[in-house]
Amino acid sequence: MRKNFLPFALPSIDQEEIKEVVNTLRSSWLTTGPRVKKFEEKFAKFIGAKYAIAVNSCTAALHLALSAIDLKRGDEVIVPAMTFAATAEVVRYFDAKPVLADVETDTLLINPSVIEEKITKKTKAVIPVHYGGQSVDIDRILKISRNHRLKVIWDAAHSFPTKYKGKLVGTFPDITCFSFYATKTITTGEGGMIITNNKTRAEKMRILSLHGISKDTWKRYAAGGSWYYKIIYPGFKYNLNDIAASLGLVQLKKYKLFLQKREKIARLYNQAFRSLPEIEIPTVKEYSTHAWHLYVIRLNLDRLKINRDQFIRELKKRNIGVSVHFIPLHIHPYYQKKYGYRAKDFPKSYEAYKRIISLPIYPKMTQKDILDVIWAVRATINKFKR
Ligand SMILES: *Cc1c(COP(=O)(O)O)cnc(C)c1O
């Protein structure tokens, strides 16, 4: 058994990132400046989109996206039940209603048919999540959304880089939001990126991201002098800083190496677990690639003498850190109190929740780390199978 604990997630930070951060510190330009601008340009170019706005989190990105589509109090926004807090809380910022939709059992992706069922006169937008790193069925969701005049904000926190039918997530309308949180596939410590091809919305989001101050306004109207500015919205303080951007620039360059390592780990897990009747491995749709932010196994509980929580404890005893993505929104106290949701309202999300475990999958893992995870899962199954 392994001697030291294997963390569930670790960022991939090496000398190159450290050097670039130190260079930024030495440059004395710490806040939003030349490195943020360069990071935005490189990221937009990589995705193949017109506008990229760097912000200090994906949550901020989602908030600004909803501002850009003019979400109003009382509007409804459809979000998956199986997601992180951020996807729904940003809707609440507007005193609008996050309408939860159940997910598909095999992929845990939002079910497009359920989206259609949930649409009312008040529905303004949908926020699909590319759960784990594979894409939702973008064409189907866009078709439904266009038929009902809904806007689509893609929560791409897990899906850098993911391709849907050969095109990168981020190239589809209306707005895509990426996360560079420490555990995501590339990181700036904390950070996010908004991607769109719509100029008006891009400008509005940029202005809102920094106190609603329009720089173009002072360029156009100021009598001269860089001290002049105009506030045109009550904005937010969501700008990314240059220290973070310098991390992002290095991470972006390494995306392929990171992806290949994650793919390799997923392959080894698949090979090791495919034939075990006690667990199910992730299903990947034929129209999507997988960024492998998460590798989620599902326990076949009727074939085991222990439940998911006990399974996690057994893995921990064997020095393997794991996690659960996610505790569905509708069983959290806030959403239960606010909307009266009960566990069985979203049965697929709830049933999945009782069975899922996210295994470690990150480039820093060694061959031995990977084999240790496989061993721990197998040993737990062998000890507790029926
Ligand atoms: C991590 C995450 C976010 C939020 O990202 P931050 O950059 O931490 O704000 C949003 N949605 C999903 C699905 C996430 O996993």
C-alpha cells in the first residue's frame, strides 16, 4: 500500500510558470496590463473567437454574461441540477430563478429534452455545463434555444480544450465562460475567460468587468489627460491581474502536453476498470472529445456491500484522495428552502449522486500514482463485492 497520501488534485506548476510570475513581479506592473492583454489575444486566437475578456473567476464570467444578455428580476434560466454552486448562484444575483433540469444517467450532461420541457414564457436563457470535460449536444441545445428565442451561456469550466463535432467549445454562440481555478485543466490560481463573437456584448462585459468605466469614452471625449474617465454602468471589480495572466500564458502553451497526460490516465483507468461489474466507467459521446477535467466512476451499489461514502473512506485508508462532483443543487439547503425542491424531483441527478466518485486525474501524477489508484479501487471492490 502507498505510504503517502495522493491528493485528489494538484496544479501543474513548474519552473517556467515560476519564472514568468517573478518576471511580472520584477516588471512592477501587477494589475491588469500588458500580460492580461496578451493572454486575451492568445486565448481568443486559440479558440478561434473574436473577443476574449479575462476576469478573476468563471463565476464572474457567468455573471457578466448574464448582464450582457440583460437578465432581469423574475426571468428564468435553465441550469443542470448536477453542477457546481456557481452555475445557479449567478442567476440569483439578478433575483431571477434558476430552473433546474435533470441530467442523462450515463454522461451526467444536461438532457436537451428536459430543457425543452422546462421552457416557459419567462425563460430567458440556458446555462449548459460541459460536465467533466465532454461537450453537451450543442446543436440540439442551440436549435431548441433558437426556436424559443433563448440565449445560451456555456459553462465551460471543465472543458478547456474540448471539441464538439470537430469545433472547439467556445466557438458557439452566444457566450462561453472558462475557469482557471487551481484544479481546472489550465490555471491562473483564480481566473476566468469570457468568449464571444458579439461585439456589443463583448464591449459591455469588458466595461462591466472594471467598475463600469468606459476607456473609449475618455479617449473620445476627454480634453486630454489619462486621469479622465466616465462611469456608464454600476460595474464590478472582476478584472484579472497580470501576475495571474503570466501564469495563464505559460499554461496555455502547455495545453497539449496536459491534455495528453490526462488522456493517458483516462485510458489506463478505462482499461483497468472496464471489465469490473461493480463499477461503470465514463461514457463519452461520439460527437465530443474529452478534456478529462474529471474522471467519474459510478458504483453499481447492488454489487457492493458498502455505499459510496464508505467506498471513499476505504480509498482514503489506502491513501487515495477522491472527490464527488457534484452534490446536486436541489438537495442543498438554500435551494430546498427557496424553491421547495425535494431529492426525488431530479431522480437521475440524485441517483447518480449516490453512486459517483471522481478519481485523481492530473498531469503531475506519476505512473506509480496511477497504478496506486487502480490498485486501491480494485482492492476495495475485492474486499466488499457481493
Ligand atoms: C469551477 C466551476 C465554476 C466556477 O469557476 P471559478 O473560476 O472557480 O469561479 C463554474 N462552473 C463549474 C461547473 C465549475 O466546476
